[in-house]
Amino acid sequence: MYSVRKNSKLISAFLLIAAILSGLVNIVPAESKNVIAASSLSEKQVILCGTPFGIRLFTSGVVVVGTADIQTNEGTVNPPAKSGIQVGDIVTGVNGKEVNSNEEVSEAIRKSGGQVIQLSLLREGKAFTAALQPVASPAGYRAGLWVRDSTAGIGTLTFYDPDTKIFAGLGHGICDPDTNELMPLLSGDVVPVTISGIRKGVQGTAGELQGYFASDTAIGTLCQNGTCGVFGSLRENPQGETISVMSADEVHAGPVKILSTIDQNGPKAYDACIEFVNGHGGDSKNMVLKITDSELLEKTGGIVQGMSGSPILQDGKLAGAVTHVFVNDPTRGYGILAVNMISADSQNQETFAGSLLPAVRIL
């Protein structure tokens, strides 16, 4: 689960969800396509983390998260609906000029003088254009678009791969809470986080870790936001235990340890068990977990928002990471297989170069 910041200091964990179905917080449903053969991981080792980290993510383009009716002298109009623009579309350009911020789109609408503007957009990865007609209102020219260009929050680092020099965290992608789609990454920073409190999970309401960004100075950079987590580089390599990665067919039902940070004392191992393993249950929903540790249950009620990415250890190896919580039973949730995160990590060797309120604007 990914925690979302509500102002410049205080972080109130907010799970970025695709839907709440049957009492389950389900972030990124997807078909499994990244499982690595067991033989390729026989010697794979990573540095174990379990530490909290902050994320500031800026989108490539701006995401349409809503549309609105505009009151004019002639009546009510909805420019996006007339133009065929839908929630979830990504605006990548205005009148042939690339845009990546709310302000750039807003300025183009304000200066349109009511003339049609041509938008370049993406929908499910396919590019198209739309002619948008801003309309006059008492507040100036408006287009009836709610757009978002950034988000920020906290989660848990799972591991650091010394081979690729890349970290992996969350175990699921960062999704827009309104569109349920992965937020397209333009750039992103990693910042240090201090956990300062816990809101305990109860049946029907997910709990959350609370904290604040300890510094605005970035300690790392994001390079990917995908269905298996977020990935990037750190300015200083983390210090920790080197651990072998379990192949998919080694992970089994039974006792495990979850390494998580729920206070200022750093990572601690808590008892849990894997109830069921499904290697083909999607990129981030490969196992069902149950928390059995009395201390963790007393403090958090089970799995809470902000624990996403907490490593799952079995038989002395890294089996996976926590990704979801069951809202109607916070003692249980989903986890991702470590091999899926390793697979996504390996893809970064070719692509890598170098709470919190998502920023939304009505246009």
C-alpha cells in the first residue's frame, strides 16, 4: 500500500486503489507475465531493506481525472464530453506543444480566447487528438477538465539489487486514485521519511502509517512505475543483509516473517503465514497472507497502508513483498512474488539512465 501526503509536513497514508471490491483493496489487477524460471534465480542475491521511503512523482503529460459542466450565458455545457475526452486520458500536448504540468494546460485554455485548441492525448497507450472548445464563464475561459500532474507519498523499500544498482519498492504501481490507472512517470525523487504514528486498521477501514518527509533533499531517483512496483537508484547504496531470492516454485504455504518499519526504531521482523500461493495470480497478487504476530496486531491491526513493499521472508530467503490489505479483514492481504519484482528490475538495465495530496486542477 502506498501512503499519500496531505500537506508539506504531515503524511496521512492513503492507498492508491483501482477499486474496492468484496472488501479487498485492489490496486493493480493485471495478468502475470514477469515470472522468471527457477533456474535463473538459483544464485540471485539482493540486499534486504524493509525501510520506509518517500516518493515525489511527476507525470509524463497530465492525467484527466474528471470532467465538469460549465455554466455559461447560454446554459450548461461540458466541453470534454463534446470533444470525446474521457477520464483516464493523458494529455501530452496542446496545439502541437508538449505539456507535462497542470499550469501549461491551464495557461493554454486561459489564453485561447474561446478558440478551439487541439489536444494530443493517450488512451490505453494509443495516441489520438481531440478538438476542445473552451467556453466563457464568470471566471474566464474554462474547459471543464480536472487534471493531475503529480503525486507523493510513502511506502517501503523491498530490496536493492547490487547487480543492476537499482532498488525495488511497493510491490505494486502507483495508480491515480480517480482513474485507477498507473500514473505515467516523467520523473520522480526518493526522499527520507520518519514514521511518527499509526492509525490502526479495523474491519471495514484500512489502517495507515503516518509520518513526514524528514528532508526535501532527494536521496534517489525513480526510473520506473510499473505493475510490480517502483524502481530507481539511490545516491548511497543501502547497508543490510544479503539474501537469496526464492524461485516461484519454492514459495509455499506456511510460516513467514514480514520485515517492516512501523515506528522510529527501524525494520523489525513480524510473524505471518502464507495461506495460499498462486504464481499466476497477476503481477502483484501472488499469495494470500495472514498476520499472526501479536505485537503487530496490537499496534496496527494487521496490514496497513504504508507497509506496501515490506519484504516477506521464508526459509531464510526473500519470497516476496506485501502489496494489499483486505479491508474487511485487515489481518489478511496479498503479496507479490519476489521473482516478479526481480524480473521488472532486470528490465530497468535497458531503460534506466540516470500524507500527500495529488496535485489536481480544474480547468
